[in-house]
Amino acid sequence: MPTGEDGDQKDYDREWLYIAISTVPALLLSLKIWYLSGQSVETTQLVVQSISPISLLVELFFVSLWMLSTVVILFHCAGRLLQLSRADGHKFRLVRTVSRIPMWALMASFAVALFTWHIQYLPALLMLATMSISLHVRLEFPDRPRLVAVICWLFPLATTAAFYCLMLPTALTAWHDGDRFLAAILTIPPTLGLFLGNRLPSAAAPVLVNSMLVCSLAILAPLACLKFLNASFLPAVAVEITQPAQVHTGYVISMSDVATAVLGLDGTVRFFPNNQVKSQVLCRDYTRAPYSKLDINGWGVEETILEAFNSKDHHPDSDQRCFGRPLTPTVPEG
């Protein structure tokens, strides 16, 4: 038990951690609302009144679940690798912490990652899964070389080959289209997974593992911020009006018996009287438009498996009103 100044310092650090956990999401949300509102204080105040706290809690819950599952997977792989590489591995705090993670929590983390990671990042998840299985078998069954050979080499090779058959056409298309990043993340991680489950040099293991962990967390932190910033807090709609015949796209702020208030993509707020509204339709959030049109067997690389399964058609034709075109074009007279 920590006592004296050490205990006080740990309590002080824990208090700051709790403050950061509650403050950072609120700060990111405020920045997003301020940006969508065209950097206008008055518009920001109007938008804030229309956001439901429940929607914020739901989005925060899903981002936190994604973050927690990813951290559990990364720390588990790093700790087990250090334990395999060092005979005195249990003297390291990372190894002791990872040894307390129950198997059901690790399996649940992989399941959450499978359904919430973008399809383009599933090769990295395969790398981590292969690494985790290999490390577990090497640590728990060191006296069974045949089992180690099958689980740590034959099974990963077969899985990686099947994965390449699925991903390689998309990776080649991405490479020819100039998207080198997408081509790399679809092809490199599965091969790395074949080797990361092996023992590291004992002397260099702590430095290598800590470096890999720091680099992973440095990438993960901005991704978590970006995921929260891309969260949808207001429904995106297209409103077709009659006078004049136009379609306005944006986010619904409020709807009443008199008018509908829409926050435009340029940050302006427009009020449309209900007697002038011809039709309305829900659209995809405009801030979450994919940067790549490539797909893998009909599933967009920036979709999650949940999003792909929830779509009746993997790439349905969007309503033309979402692109600013009227549902029924006006035919000029004469």
C-alpha cells in the first residue's frame, strides 16, 4: 500500500486522470459544434440547446468501448511478448498487469474490435489475433512442439493466405490508384503477425516492447479523438421547399408546428415554414463521407462489419435530395 508522499502523488495523478476523462470529450464536442456553426457564438449557443444529452452519452459510450477494447488487446500482446522474451518477466509491471486480464475480457475485446473497426483495419486485427494466439500457446504449452508448430506456424500461414486472397485485389487497385496507405495496411500487418509471436532478444525486449507500445498509443490517441469528432450528434437531412423550388441540406436543429430549423453545411441557420416544406429525407452524416470508394466484396473499406450488415444493400443509391437535387424536377413552362 502506498503511504506518505508517494501515496498522495498517486491520488493526485488519479484525480487529474478523472478530470481529463470527463473534460476532453466535452472539449472535443465543443470544438466540433463551434466548427459546424461557422465559428459563430450565437449559432453555437442555438445548436447546443438542441443536442440531447442521451445522444452524447451513447456516442461517448461507443467511443469508450472501442478505445477500451483496443487498449486491452495492445497491452495484452505487449505484456505476453515481454513475458515470453524474459525469464524474469514477472518483475515487470506490464506483465503483472496483463496476467490479471481474464480470458473472457480478452475475447470480448477482440469481438468488439471485429465489429467496430473499419474493414480496412481488419488486417491489423488479424495480426494482433495471430500474435496473441501464438504467444499464449508458446507460454502455456512450451513442452508440446507439435502443437506449437501447428498453432504458431501452420494455422497463421493458412489464415494469412486466405486473407490475402480476399484483400489482395483491393490492395492492388489501391496501389494503382495511388492510395499507398490503404495498400500498405491491407497487406503488411498479416505478414508481421507471423513473426511478432516469437521471442525477442532478452536484453532488448523491454526497450522494444515499450517502444512498440508507445508508438501504438501515439497512433491510437488521435484516432480516438478523430472518432469522437466524427460522431453524429444531429440528424443530417435534406429539406425540399416549394417557393422557390430548392433543396437545402444540413442538420436539423429543431422542428415545431410552425417551422423547421436547419443548420447548413456553411454554418448558417435557416428556418423553413412548414407550409413551404414539400418533403424531407434523412441522409448520411456529411462529415463522415468516405475518402475511398474502394470495397472488398461489396463492403466499403471504411465501413464496419456492423454497418455492412445493417445495410440492406452494401452500397445503396443515395436519395438525390441528399445531393441537393429535387425529388421531382421542375419542368419549365413553354
